[in-house]
Amino acid sequence: MEMASAASRTILLLVGVIFGLMPHPTVGHLCIISPHQRGPLDVSHSGSHTCFRHGAPCGGISPQQPLTTYIGGSTIFVTFQQNYNHYEVGYPGYMDIALATSSSPDAHFEIVGVFGDVNEHAQDHQQNYSLPVDLPDIDCSNCVLRGRYVAHKPGERTFYQCSDIIIKSSRAVKATELQRNQVYRPQGHTEPIRPPSVPAAKIPRFLRAGPYAPLLYGFAWDPEKSGSVFVTVNTVTGEKQKISPMYFGLGSGIQYGTPSPMAQSNKYVMDQIACFDREMPYLNLLEHRNGGLDAVPNKLLWIDMVTREIAGEYELDTPNHLPIISLVPYLRQLYLAVQIKEMYPQSENFTFLYGTLSYMGHFEQILNTSQTPEHDYVNYLWATLNYKTKVHYMLIGNENSPDALKAKIYTLNVASKDLTVRQLDVSEYTISAIQVYEKTGELFAMSPGLFGKPYPAWTLVTVDPSTGAIKKKYPVAPAGVFQQYYGGTVFNIDQDSGVLYYVLRIANSRSDVIASVCLDTGKVTFSRLTDLRNIYNLAFYKN
């Protein structure tokens, strides 16, 4: 699980995180704010049609008269917005900025910065980024800055935007000209609408620490630095303790200079994939070790939970080199994995491939859902397996339902290979994860109700895989205290104690609390305030 949001990252001139409150029939994904992109610009809401452009190199928009002049050899800041988030679990994409010295269709673009995609746990999410760009000291009357978003999401094509600019050599430009021309004010709507503010939340009395202190495990990672730190988090005090440094990150991070998505990227493991063997003390992770950002993860990495150090790795042996989007424990040192595959190129219809993955990285397919291909339900959210009954549950979201959050649940009896698919009733409760309580066989999820409420009440709900019904089980927290953030799921229910853990974000604050919910009684306790925004793949593990 990823506990970091863009609001906690130091990406230079990071502008803000907001959630759109209304559905939009046309979805949008990338806009360049400054210098002003070609054509109209409106980022006042998510799903803006001005951010929805395909086709290299400039989204099908013809060159325009440049409105902004810069001096050569100077550093400028390019500000762009990810207008929708299309993070793909198991195969995250990236955004980049590039510069060409000509506006011709076949101009060469030199990439000046790459941003790895971030798991925001909400498709309807706007995030602004600013990138420093060192301009060449040349005379260029029709230079072009290009923004690109390669999501790797099934059914989503690459998004493009371009801005036309003039660069004047420093040898021919007076300082007064620079001062007059350097600043350009974009026209139209460029400021996102933010949710209504509420007074800073006062910590209510019910945020009290419980009597026990099980530990959670995760990885602390800064996207602007290499490597991460394996840590524990106390579920009562919220205290974080370092275990050991790791050479990998939890994403490709940020790369400056003249990088290329095709060049060797940073080493990183997949966010939202953390598979703890139920019979051996191993944590299994999928790693992107070799190749550029378009290469799929190629290593199965395992950490010994006794020594708390890396114990080994194996090359992934998967059919067609497809990425693995889900990995859960199945048998001793054998795991159940899921891949997604397009039926044939450009069909935009997809099937799920279920298979076993050995600890040595060998994938063996057991089921292909080609009889029931999906066009819209391709957004993998979560999976869980009842280790006793060997029944696998997978939650899949509708890629074209960013606000209603329509979803289906796939139920697979692994032994018989019987598969059922049910539409979930999300008319009262929306969810982003499911976990099975093996004592009762129930599926549980935390829900903030319907999407769009900035400070909702939180409820523990049950999910019926046979009917698709989602029903209230226990109240967890009243409205007005916590943010609406769908990324708080902690891997693994404590099956012995019957406790589900979830991270909640305090309203108008950078503080978090860990909620501990007893599944048998409904009793809820909360940790003391902590900050888990940079902790990824947080999981319960009982030594």
C-alpha cells in the first residue's frame, strides 16, 4: 500500500492536490499551464476536454504564433497538470517534458525531465508539477515544448500537449527585453477549483490509543532520492523505526537533465504489491531492475522477515512478458498472480490471466477470462485470497467511472477454476480494496461513502461476492474529522486477533492515524498522530 500523496512530495514548485466534485462526460489527462499550451486551456476541473489530446507529437494541434519569449541560456519553469491519474498497479507509467528547436511534425524532441507516475488512489485527481528547464543559448523563432503522459493503463493511449515559444540568444537580448518578455500570464481558467475548506479539525476524544501495539511494516521513500528504508510502524504510538536501508525505490521517481524513458531507469519495486508467504517468513516484491520505463518489472525479490534483509531474487519468467498486476500467497512458496492482456492489438478489449508464480519466478497460467472480455473494467484495485478455502477475490474498477467508482468483483475457486463476476452496488458505499476474514469468510472494506465529500464519515462495510451488495457493518469515524483518501488500506488482516488496520488522514493536516477495527465486535481504536505520507506497501505481519 502506498501511503504517500503528491501533497507530501517536494517536487520543486508543487502546486496542489484537489479532487473534482462533479462527473464529466469527457475525460482529460494532461495540460501545459505555463508556457500556455496550444489551443484553449481550462484546468478549473478534472476531466477538462482541453487536456484530452492524442497523437504525436502535439495531440493533433497545429503550431501557433508563440506568445512567450525567453532568453537563451536561462532557466525557466514549465508548469503542467496531470488532469486525471491513470496509475497502473504493477506497471506504472510516467510523464516527461521535451524541447524541439522546430515546429515541424518530424522535429526531434530532447527530453529534459521525467516524472514517474504516482499512485494517487483516485482517478479523479488533479496534480500540478513544475520542472526547471535550462534553455539552449540559441535564436529559435519556433521552438516547441512538449508534455507527454504515458500511463501504461489498458485502453489509455499516450497524451500529448505542446507549447510554442521563442528563444533569443543572450548575445542579442538586452536585460530590459528579458524583463518585459520573460513573464507570460496564461489566459482562461488555470486555477483548479478546490473543495470547500473547513476549520482545522480538532482531535476528538475518540482518537485514543488502544492497549496493544502490533507492528506494521513498510518502506519509507522520497521520490527525489534513490533507495528506501525498511521500517516498522507502531499501531498505538504511530512511531516509525528504521530496520535497514534498501537499494530500491517505490517508483521511478524524478529524473532531471536529459534522461530518456528508454535509458536505464532507477531500480524500484512495485507499489501496492506486497505478498507475505503464509508458511515461510518471506515478503515477496516485484522489482523493475533492468531497462527503461517502458520495460515491465523483471525480478521477484524476497525479504527474510527474520533477518529483515534481502534474501534472494529470481528473474521473472512470464508469458509474453506481460506485467503482473496482483500477487497474493497461495501455497508454501507459491503465489497466485494476475496479468491483464489485450485480446489483440488495438481491440481495446482485455482479459485477465490467472496463474501461479513460484518463488523462483516461473509463471504457469491456470485460467484466461477470454470468454468474458472487458472494455471498461480494466482498473485493477485490489485482490485477496482466502488461504483456507483457496478462493480468490479481485476488485476491478471501471476506467470510465472516475466519480461513481463503478466496480466488479471477480471470484475464482482456484481448485475448480470456477469463476463468477458480479457488478457491485456502489449506490451508498464506494470502495478501493477488499480483504477476507477467514474466520467468517466475510469480505471487508473501508468506505468513505460516495466520492466527492472532502471530509466524510468512514464506515467498515461487507462485500457480498455472490450478489454484489455492499452493506454497513460498523461505523468507524464521524464526518468532518478525516479526509477522503482511498489509499489507506493496510495489507493483511490480523487473522488471529480479527483486527483490520487502516490509515486515515486528519482533515486540514499532514497528520495521520492508524485505525484498528475489531471485526468481531466493531470496537475501534486509533493510534496517536503520526505522518505516514511517505510510507509505501504498509502491511501487518505477525512474526
